Amino acid sequence: MTELRLCYQTVEFGKIDIHLCTLRDNQEFHDPKGTAEKLGISSASWPIFGVVWPSSMVLAHFICDYETGSKRILEIGCGMGLSSLLLNKRHDDITATDYHPEVGKFLRRNTLLNNDNAIAYEQVDWASENDTLGFFDLIIGSDLLYENDHINLLADFITSHSNPSCEVIIVDPGRGRKSKLSTRMRASGFTASHHKPSHTDYLERTFKGDILRFKR
């Protein structure tokens, strides 16, 4: 049985270091009991959760300079949870979620790697109404719009977990669905805007996506 190959890296945010154990690359696969397969996660999409993507880096750098105050924060589709780990390091009130069955294990491992307290985590399906998350003041996420079907699911999920006054920050790499999501969010009472990140010199390549912001 093939075991996963892992790697370790450190991402710097000024004087804050976030240590990560991730998959070695996006070709890894290990689902011996078919747990992910039963959730509809194919072998090709299985490793997507386990590496740090450019959109995740952009979100983390943006949120590093964001004044969170006492806000209750939710990260959707956290994957390696870089932003959640950063916020947790700052002692913010962060809850992380993802659909992939391995995410919780890596999040716990990386929290320990950073010598921090445990991060509240729940494995959730956007289409389900059975989670116990509650409501949030700030909701964040990166690279969430893989399919057209995700637009309504994501908008409904966000709306169902938003406090009356809430801000949403989503980094999209340019998958062509930001306008459709904005339309859907406006229908739920949010204002919508988007802009390019001010600098991405921490990335190897030019980032062609946007930071989407929704407020109500």
C-alpha cells in the first residue's frame, strides 16, 4: 500500500511564521477505505486539499493586515488552512471547515506544529443543513468556485451562516464565475465589489484573480 509523501514548509507573514506539513505535490493519493470516494471525491481531485495554492497565499496575506477585532470568523473550504492557522496564531476566533475527510487531520497536525491551541473544525457539505456551525461576522475562503453548480450552493451556505451584519472575503483565481456569485450575493442583501491584490511578490507567478468582498 502506497503511503503519502509529505513535505514541510514555513510561510512568513512579517514576524509571524506559520509551519505547514502538506502533501509533497498534487499527485498524491491515499484512500484505502474509499472514504473520499463515497463523498464523490475522485482520485484526481483527492490531493487538491493538500497543497498551498496561490489563492490561499493571497487570502492569508490579505487577512494578515485585516482588523478582525472580536469578530467570529469562518473559513470555508480551508484545505491546508493557512489563513486559519495564521488567525489562530493571532488568537482570533476562527472556525475552519472543509468537505475533504483528511483536512481535519492535517489541521490538527499543523496546529500542533505551530504550538498553538486547537482550531474549531467541522467537516461540512454545502448542500447539507445539518452542521452545527452557527453564525459569523466574517467569512473567508479561497478558490471555491470550481463548477457552476457551486455558485448557488456557496451563496446559500454563506447566507445561512452570516450574522445580520457580516463581511465575506473570497479570493478567486479567475475561474470566470465571480459575476454570477456577486449577482447571487446581492440577491441575499450583500453589496459586492472586487479588486486585484495590491502586491503578490510572494508568489512565483503573476496572480490573475481577484479579491471578492461582500458586505451587509
